[in-house]
Amino acid sequence: MQRTFWHLHLTMKKHHFRPAIALLAALLLAPLFARAQTVALGGILGAKALLIVNNSAPKGVGTGESHQGVKVVSVGKDEAVVEIAGSRRTLHLGEAPVSVGSKSGGRRVVLTADSRGHFVNSGTINGSTMQYMVDTGASTVAIGRPDADRMGLNYLAGQPVRMSTANGITQGWRMKLDSVRIGDVEVFGIEAIVTPQSMPFVLLGNSFLTEFQMTRTNDQMVLEKRH
């Protein structure tokens, strides 16, 4: 009796369950599509870019083609422009993977201090990889000249400035960075100083940090974008 009832109930209401099942599937899959993807350029193979998406095996993708939701817009000598979820990024050979397509819009990043209490990690400046350290005591982003040369920054076209160092007065250069990105957060038009001496890290000073509301709890710092 009970078995017959359930059989009839499911037969009569089958079309009612379909929308519910579809809705449930959409809810379960939504976090997967909302999650950011990591994309790296593994190489250039003729006219195709070797894309590494979410640490998968490299896949040759030509201009106009897509792989796992990542569309190749153009392929150059050592870079490729890709598009995902309406956002375009330039990938360069040898750089760390970039994270794109985040539903959060790249407004929040959580940093964890190292054993010395410093917030050190990697990010990008104008699309080039850099190692940074957060420095709330620095007025601007500070970049050593060797790092600036490696990243191809045109600092010599910037404003010459005199700097006081342990070795006396020396000359640096003030310039604007097109973009600075850490985690899924990217800001544009950031003032920086290129120093003549090398530094172990790029110092993320207040010209970058004032773009955020900063909150620190124990060994974690949360940067929440203001605008």
C-alpha cells in the first residue's frame, strides 16, 4: 500500500519536481562558478597559448578559442591576453598564476604575518610578479631599481627626487604605477618611488594602503577596498 502510494505520487508529481531539482542544482553549483579561477601562461606554441587553468595540464588554445571558460583574445611573442567573465588580463611567460573571475569583485584580501610579524607575499605590478612587504610606515610604494628594471618600469621618465639614505643623499624617481595587485584585489594609478639601491621586497606603503580599510587581529590583516 505504501509502496503503491509513493509510486503514484512520484508519477503524478514528476513534472513538479523538475523545477525544484533544477533550482537545487543551480544553488549547489553556484559557489563553483562564483569561485575565482587561476590562470597561467605555460608557453607559446605557434599561434596558440598554452594555458594552465586551476593547475590543470597545459592546453594549447588559439585566438578566439576557449578552455574551461577562459577565452584567448590575442597571442603575442611571450604574452597572451585572455578574457573570463568579462574581465581581460594579460598573461606573461614565467609569471605566477593570476586569479580572475572572482564574484567578490576583488575588494577584500586577508594577509597572514610571518614568524617575524611581517606581512610578506607575492603580487603583481603592471602585470609583472613582485615580492612585497606591507609597510605602514612608508609614505609610498618603494621599489628597488633592480626590481624596477626587471619589471620593465619606465622610471627614468618619472620625476627625479633626492633621497636620504645610510650612504648619504642620492637620487630616486617618483612615478605612477598602472596597477598593483595582491590576491584578487587590484588598484590603479598608485604613486611609487624607485630607489637606486636594491631591496629584498617591494614595500607597500600608504599610497597603496590608503585605498583600503585595514583591520588587524593577531597575525591576520584584512584589507577591505574603500571604493
